[in-house]
Amino acid sequence: MIPWIEGSEPFPSLELALTEPNGLLCAGADLSASRLLDAYQRGIFPWYSTGEPILWWSPDPRMVLVPREFRISRSLRRCLRSGRFEVKLDSDFAAVIRACAETPRAGQDGTWITREMQRAYCRLFDLGIAHSVETWLAGELVGGLYGLAIGGMFYGESMFARVPDASKVAAAHLARFLEEEGFGMIDCQMSTPHLASLGAREIPRADFIARLRALVVRAWQPGRWPANAADQPWT
């Protein structure tokens, strides 16, 4: 059994999270901006499917990526240098989160990015907290990712690609932008081979929370990121 929370009830201690399934902490509450902000600053995120209550998670270990440690393969570097894709920030957040929800994924039936989730994160975008990185090809959105920026933390949520390398290009531009802006860590939530290939690694939850607490208190100003801030030439 996991706790059920309602209204403004606080989240349970992370030590109460289950080990199987890894990190399941509690259920209930809502996806209001205030609840989501509180959750992310505590190292908690929502993840559930249509027909389920809102489920809140904090896995141990935690997959993270330090922006300066982003791994660029030779083939990706060639792609970046070619300038094949145009990269924009916060240009069409709604289209990115919708594409992340609709793009089929191997081994997955349906999506956890429900319509309720899409509305909640679009509200965070309107508040200048959620952001998107987009790759465009011949004027068409072909890849991208979205997440939240709080203090010196970026919380990656999902990415998609309609053509090869489109999401990797978005991730590379994000990592470079975040490093330039002084962000200390990207939360990748769960471990996947794809994230590991980009330089992400697992750390104990206790270490993640300690780093997170130091980063989220950094002075920050919510707001939309300049569309062309990440689209710089690669050497």
C-alpha cells in the first residue's frame, strides 16, 4: 500500500518510496502548478497512465546528466556541424509535448503524457517554468524535448524524433545552453540505454537530493527562453 494524499497534504518522506516498483511514493493530489513545483523541488515527479490516479515517484538510484558531461559521438558531431537542423527554444511548446505523447515507442502501448498532463505542463510553460527545445527541418518540427527549469536544475521529461538524430541534436543544444547558463544537473528520472549513451549516469537518490537542494535555491527568473539562444555553430 502507498499513501493517498489530497488537497494541500504534504508528500510523504522519500524513505517511504517503494523499491518495487522502484520509487513509487504516493497517489492522489492534483497537477496544479504549485503542487508540481513543490514535487520537483523535492525530487518527486508524476507518472501514470489514463484511467489511473496520479502516481508520484522518486526512484533510487536516479538517472542524471551533468551538462558538461554530455557525450557527443563522431556521427552526432558531424550532424551538428552540418547545420542540417534549425534549433529553437520555446518556439512551439504545445507541439513538442503533443508529439512526445503521440510518437510510438518500442515496447510501449499508449502514453503516460495524458491530456491532463499536457494541460498541466502547458500551464507551466505559460508561467515560464517549462521549456522546449525543438529541431526543425525545412520548416517542419521533426524532433525535440521538454522539461522544467528551477533554479540551477533542469528536469527532463520526454523527447521525440521523426527523423534520425533529431532528438539527439535537441539534447546536445540543450546541454550546451544549460552549461552556458550555469545549470548544474539534468534530471533524467529513469535509466535507459539511450540516455546512458549521451553521458547520463545513475547516482544514489540521497546524492541526487543533496545536489538538487543546492541547485534549486539558486536565484532564477521564470520566463520564456529566447528562441535562437541555442542555435549557435558547432566546432
